[in-house]
Amino acid sequence: MLELRHIKAITLDLDDTLWPVGPVIHRSEAAMSAWLTPRAPKTAAVFADPVQRLALRQAVQAARPDIGHDLGTLRREVIRLGLSRQGEDTSLVEDAYSVFITERMRVDLYEDSLEALAWLSARYPVVALSNGNADVHQVGIGQFFKAGLSAQDFGSGKPDVKIFHAGAQAAGVQPHEVLHVGDDAKLDVLGALDAGMQTAWVNRDGKDWTHEAQPHVTVSDMGQLCQLLQT
């Protein structure tokens, strides 16, 4: 059960908590492939094939485990490897990535997210904690956040307790005074529990909880979370 009197700040996941990320990534991949087609057609064909695209990503991850937390650098290296293997112009990397990341910032919020963000931010400092590379200001919701920490900028990602503790520090409170909210059981809930925070699992799809440690509360959407925080 939540200890409401202890909550002085909110840390909040982004992808699949405030918006569905799958369609965003699919659209961004398609935009990049379309941009590459007249400039590097063989590479564009590779990136249009999910199997080949995944193989490239796995090759980069195996060769560069040091950049696993940095999705921007990881994607640039995947683009570079794709172009190199096809004998096409590797100077296209930055422009191709720019096309991808511009589209990546176009998200469709869940219906409950905007109202919930407004409600939460009026009552608590809210800090974004994300392993992804969405930026709350570029997405258009920066006004609701006191700060935002991403794994690629911080140097490590969830479930590392360091990024949770940094989120608490950005909010100006102690970790035990934070409620962390997110959809990922391991990255969000277990990570935040290890960091000494209270946790809210946003379970939009009715998944089963399969871990011994439990979230303090499970909600089906952000609106339900706000209702619980009012009780």
C-alpha cells in the first residue's frame, strides 16, 4: 500500500507509460528508410527489413557493449554499420539519424496522460527518468517536468539505482520521499524498490506480475493513479 504522507515528488517513466512507443519507433524507422532510399538504396532496403535491421543492431551491441545505455549513439553506429556493409556513403549517418530522431519526438499520448501530468505537476515536482531518447521538451510536455534524466545523458539507465537517486536529487527530496511511476516491471518497479522508493506499476495491458517483490500499487492508467493519490 502507498504511504501517501511520505510522497513529496514523482519520478516518471515515459515510453509505454505516457504514450505507446511501438508505433513511434515503427514510424521513425520508416521515415529514415524513406530518406535513405534515394541516397543509399541498398542500406535503405536493409533497414526496411526488420530481420536485417535487428541483426545489425545485435552486431553493434556485441561489438560495443559500452554504449548499450546510449540509444542515440547506438542507433548512429547501427546506421554506420549498415552503410559500411553495403559500400554506401557513411557520411550520411548524422543526417539519417536526424530524420529518425525528429520523427521519434512525435508521440501520441494516451488519453489519460495529459490531464494526469497537469494534476501531478500542480502538486509535486515531477522528474522524467527514461532509458529511451525522447525529450519531454521536444515532445511538447516539458512544462510539467522539473527535470528530465535519460540514460544516454546520465551514463547509466534503469534499473541502476544511481539514476533513481539522481532523480530524487533533481526533485530536491530523499529517495524514500519519491513515488516512481512506470510500466516496466524490472526497470521501473524493481529498480525503484532497490533505490528505496515507493513504486506504482502502470499495467495498461493487464499483464501478470511475476516477481517476488511487489509494487506498492498497480494502476491501469495514469488517471487511476491520480485518483489514488487523492484518497
